[in-house]
Amino acid sequence: MKILVLGGDGFCGWPCSLRLSARGHDVVIVDNLSRRSIDEELGCQSLTPIVSLPERLAAWRETSSRSIHFTHLDIAQDYDGLLRLIDAQAPDAIVHFAEQRSAPYSMKSSSHKRYTIDNNVRATHNLLAATVESGRDIHIVHLGTMGVYGYHTPGLQLPEGYVRAQLVDSRGTAVESEILFPTNPGSIYHLTKAQDQLLFAYYAKNDGLRITDLHQGIVWGTQTDETAYDDRLINRFDYDGDYGTVLNRFLVQAALGLPLSVHGTGGQTRAFIHLRDSVRCIELALDHAPMRGDRVAIFNQMTETHRVRDLAAIVARLTGATIAYQANPRNEAESNELEVENASMVGFGLEPTTLSGALLDEVTSIAGRYAHRCDASKVPCLSRWTRESLADPDLNLLATKHGMAA
Ligand SMILES: NC(=O)c1ccc[n+]([C@@H]2O[C@H](COP(=O)([O-])OP(=O)(O)OC[C@H]3O[C@@H](n4cnc5c(N)ncnc54)[C@H](O)[C@@H]3O)[C@@H](O)[C@H]2O)c1
């Protein structure tokens, strides 16, 4: 297949591009390199030393004898460029990773909120409008998030996108219906993914676009078989308070001999998936495309759930680190249950990599090996979710300690 990978220089997009190329697909990476500019803005680099995209691509050519092409394009800003690219490349499928993906970054200030909405909603809508205008039958695979559902579930297993519901009319008569599971986004970033979901439903219904939306859990792990071929292919590892996910921050804190910082009670339960499985799920989604006229195919792309304090306990056991509880900058429940259906991907053939099976490798080969590159002052999450939290003395103390204005 000819496949465009939008956001192919990022944490998920890079290993996905390599895997698809290794499987014999003709891959074109499209990226505006905004994630690298955000590294500059935040004054923090990936823990792993990632080289420039042209160097990455040259290393892939050398090690695999296969070529991946690159187009530098902002898909949110340059609609005509995107349409020209689709016309010129005539792809069979487009994998869409190209969005601002950090919840804390999206909550930093009104300018970060506006950037995240503008970038993500426009990027997705431009892609859909350009696909229709091109007149081509392209399978679009989008990376969404489990956070679209919110984390206050009414005691049921989260279904894969759709739920049977009884709607009651004004005469009290119940009407059976199957609807999109109601969204409950917990940040501006998650709100953009909820908007994406409606855009997809509309374009599948109105224009017959073939779309798969993958509601992905938190991705952990750094390397895949392909990124491990050569040091120049190494994948990004974010550990800072904005882009570093909870497990990555625990891993670097342990490697530096710092306590693992748990926000609030640590009773928050989240869904996780290893990077290798995330890449595998995209292959599986490409192999199981919906038909023209089908509704959007929505799959939950996760393999296990963990409470944050249990994750901290696992990392503490593996490394001997201590645990420190801190004020929670997020506006969220202190604890939640999370049960998620993931039958589709397992049915397609996914064999999950578990935390218990693969975490030790991450501790030694990534966090331990590159700990000397870590700037410990970047680890705490200092974004505030609400105006009230700007006055929280515990959060202000944390911000002052790390040299940040409250
Ligand atoms: N990393 C996770 O744990 C996780 C979990 C759930 C869902 N996702 C989703 O997967 C996707 C990829 O996540 P990631 O962790 O690889 O993020 P990332 O920030 O590492 O990668 C995103 C890439 O898209 C590019 N990009 C952003 N806006 C663009 C634009 N307007 N035009 C062109 N390129 C643009 C960036 O430069 C970057 O290379 C995101 O949509 C994210 O919401 C990620």
C-alpha cells in the first residue's frame, strides 16, 4: 500500500512509519516538526538522543535498504498543500497522528489552549475535506484517545465507541438507539479528540469516507524492533511535566534517585499499551478497513489498566525508589474505576505486551542508560487546570521550588 503518515516524526508516528516500511509498504512521512519546536519552547529535549529527521531517514535507508520520503507540511495551515500532496501521492491509506497531544501543554495558558484547538481541529478537518475534494477512496486511520470517554464511567465496561441507549420521549415512551458513547473530555487536548470524533461521524455519513478511530490508552515503552536496529533510529522518550507520561516520569525519577511524584491520592486509573502493541494495532487497523458507507470503525487500543499509585509501587519495587505524594494540578476525581473492552484488536490477533513482562528493560536500557541527559527541574507538571488552582499553596510551593512563576 501507499501510506501517508501524518505526524511521522513523533513518538508514535516514527516507529509506525518504520514498521510499515519494513512490511513493504510505500511510506511518506508528513510533518511540520512542531513537536521539535515545542522542545525548544519548553527548554527540554527527549531523554533519548534523537537525530534530525533527514538523518533518521538516511539511517533507515542504510540499515533496511528501504526509502521513506518526507514532506514538510503543516496540515492545519496549508490546506492546498495537503490536497496537492494527496493528489500527487494517491495514497491507499493515511494514518493521522499530527496533533498536539499533551493535556498539560494544552492547559498551560489561553494561548496554548487556542493553539491546541486550532491545530488539532483544523488538522483533522483539513484532512477530511481534502480527502473528499481529491475524490479518492482513502482509508483514514486516526489516533484518538481513551480520554474521550472521560474517567467517570457509570459502573460499566467502556464499549468500543458505541453504546446501546434508551432515549425517553416527552410521553415517557422509550426509544432504543445505538449512539456514540457520550464524551466527557478532561482537558482542552481531550476536547479536540471529542471534536474529531464528531467530524469523523459526519464525514462517514455524508461523504462515505472510510475511517477508523483508535481510542488509544497511554503509550509506554520506547523502542520497537525497527527503532532498535541502529542508535540513529532511536525513538523519542519524553519525561518533562508536559509531555512525559506518568510512567516515563517515574522511570527517570527512579534513575536519578528522586522520589516518584504521585499526584493526589494516586487512585486515578488509566489505560496503557506498549509502543510495540500500538504499532501492531495500526497494522491491524489497516488490514481491517471499513467498507464505504460503514459507520466509523472505533476500536479501543489498550491492553491493561493500572492505578497511578500501583504503577509507582511497581517502579519502586524494581528500582528501590521511594514515593512522594503531591498536590494534583489536574481537575479530576481522586480515584476512579476503569474497565475497558478491547475485544476487537485481540480478535484481530494482538498479543499484548504486559507491564510486568517488559518494564525492567525500560528501566535499564532507556532510563538508566540516558539518565545523565535528564534535567530534573523539568519533571514536575506545573500546568494548572482551573483559575482556583492558581491560588493553591501546595502547587505554588512546587512551582517556586522549580523556579517557575505561580
Ligand atoms: N503518546 C501517547 O501516549 C498517546 C496516547 C493516546 C493517543 N495518542 C495520540 O497519538 C498521536 C501521536 O502522539 P505522539 O505521542 O506520537 O505525539 P507527538 O507529539 O510525539 O507526535 C505528533 C507529531 O505530529 C506533528 N504535528 C503536529 N501538528 C501538526 C500539523 N499541524 N501538521 C503536521 N504535523 C504536525 C508533530 O510535529 C509531531 O511530530 C496524537 O494524535 C495523540 O493524541 C498518543
